Amino acid sequence: MSLQENGISREDKDGLFANSSSASSINKKTADPSFNSENVESQREEGEHGNILSQYTEKQVMQMGRNYALKHDLDPVLFANAAALARAPSAFNSMPFLSDEEKQGLYLEATKKWHIPRKLFACIALGSMAAVIQGMDETVVNGATLFYPRAMGIDQMANPDLLEGLINSAPYLCASCIACWQTDLWNRYLGRKWTIFWTCVISAVTCIWQGFVSVHWWHLFLARFFLGFGIGIKSATVPVYCAECSPKHIRGALVMTWQFFTAFGVCFLSSIFFIIIIGL
């Protein structure tokens, strides 16, 4: 049951909406002549059907955006405008607070499905490179598996297959039992971009660490276990970051780059191992 049905003003409830107006005020705004007004209104009704923000007026959702931005030290104007757009995505031409450049960008997004701005392309490219690193991290031990059990004397120990499996699976043991549960904490305090950066650093350092291990099996296990912090947190952050940056109509295709480039990383490093082994 809504607050209005209970006779409680949202203003009184949490102070979010210091200003309110009738939704009819939106209809008084001038529409762009390049758009058919009837089509815009029908699309708007379809978009608002089931949209939780449609129960509020434009000024109310804009105030929500401002309050959220001020609470988290963000740009209040940007979030106010974004909230109004989230309420009525198809009515951007009737919103006077948007600049011509912003309206042009929204028009391109609405009419050209695969129009990708440079910044979005950069974000997806960043996520794709992180996915390549992820794939290489996952397969970095493949070639060494042919040699390290004998070099470290594991094949002479009791349960050699169990030890070899424990070492090979160490990153996933860490990622599933410890690292993935820390994802929210890392993202909360570092943000998406710095979380991706530091998990890539962890992955790089631990892979180099593995290269210097030559005597004790438990030393290799530790190096691979700490690799799990890079793998687990990164794999739970990058797809979310890409999804947040992508427009809804191509979000699935852009987020899928994570799986594609992870597989590419696995294939790429496996090919290098194959070439090295054939050379030997």
C-alpha cells in the first residue's frame, strides 16, 4: 500500500520531497517537432507502465536524485536529470533542463542501437582486458603441471594426485570461500575502477610469484591461493561495472564480452604453452 493511500505524505515521511508538483505540468512542455507527439506519449505510457518511478511527479523524482547525490557527494544536477529520465525515458525532448547536446545523445541512443560513445567503448575495452587477464590467470599453471610435480618431488609423496589437484585448484578455493565474499567491501571503499585495478595487480604479482617457486609445493600453493583474491573479486566486479555503463538495449551483448575475452585469455596462454612445449 502506498504512502498516499495511508494518508502519509512522502514529504513528512523522510523529507525527500521538499517541492512537489502535478505530473500534468510535464505535458505543457514543448515537444521536438522531429518527433510525433502521439507516438512519444504512447511510448511514454508503455514505458511508465510498471515503472516504479511513475507513481511520483517529475519534481519529486528529481528531488530524490538530488538528495541521493548530496548524500554520496555526487553531482546533484546530473542525478536529478537522470532521475527524471528514468521516470519517463521516451520524453527527453520535452525536458527543458536537458541541453541540446544531451538530447542529441539520447536521440542517438534511442534510434541507433549500436551507437557507442567513446567513454563507453573505453569502459568495455577495460573490462575486456581484465577478462583476458582473468583467462590467463586461470590457465597459467597448465603448462607447468607437466613439470612441477616431478621437480618438487610431489610424485614421490603420498597422495600425489590429491596434492596436485589441491595446488591447481587453490585460486578457486580462495575465490569461492574468501575472495568473492569481500567483493562488496572492496567496491564500497575503492569503487569499481580501483577494485579492478588492484585485483589485476594482485593477479600479476601472484603469477610472477609462482614463477619464482621451485622447491616447496606449499609455497606454490600459497602463491596460487593468493591469486584467488584477484580472480574472485575481479570476476564479480567487471561484469557489474560493464552492465552499469551499458544502455539497456545492448547491455547483454556488451556484458557478454567478459565471457568471450576470458575464453580468449585461456586460449591465448594455452597456445603459448603449446608453442613452448613443442619448441622444447
